[in-house]
Amino acid sequence: MTSGPTFAFGYHGQRGLEDWRQSGCLYVEFWCLACPHMVRVSIERLIGKAKTSTPFVELARKARCSACGRRGCHVQPADPPKPEHRDYTLWLMSEIARRRDFILLAEAELKEMNDA
């Protein structure tokens, strides 16, 4: 778990929840701006409540802290699960598949560049 809000790559690029899920994100952290409260929510649960195209910025504007009641927060993808976490195997398998796809595409692109 992170120790506080961090800059998340792509946060300002308006990436939707589905993009984050495909990038291997399993959980999203909501950090209250008024108090030190943080909640970690499954991305699957968020997708069930919002559209898959919903960006973090929209979630941040609409969220309300369950501790102090203030609306608005910082939203970021959570760190990958640790090996002892129940979702670690799921995350690891999706990361292997995602990176395998990238390697295959990169190899094909290099081959095209060398053949040209």
C-alpha cells in the first residue's frame, strides 16, 4: 500500500476505468483531501457502478469521504498486490499475458522495420 497520494501516469490523460483494468490495475485508491482517510476499491466494483469509460478525474469529483463527508478526493491506481495477497495470482497472470502481447507486437514491428 502506498503511503499517500502519488502522481499516477496517465491520470491527466483521461484514461477510462477499462483502460486501467487492461493495464493490470486491480484496485483504485481514493484519498480524502481534507483528512488522512483512504479507501481501496476493486476496479471491478467501480466498473459495476460507473461506465467503463469513466476517467479518474470524474471519480475524484464525485467521491465523498466516508470518514469526514467531504466531496472530492485524489484518485489513483493502487500498487500491484503483494505475493501473499489473494489477487496476486490473477494480477500476475494478466501481467504475463499483457507483456507477452506487447513483445509479440514489438517483434512484428521490428521485423517490418528491418524488411523495409
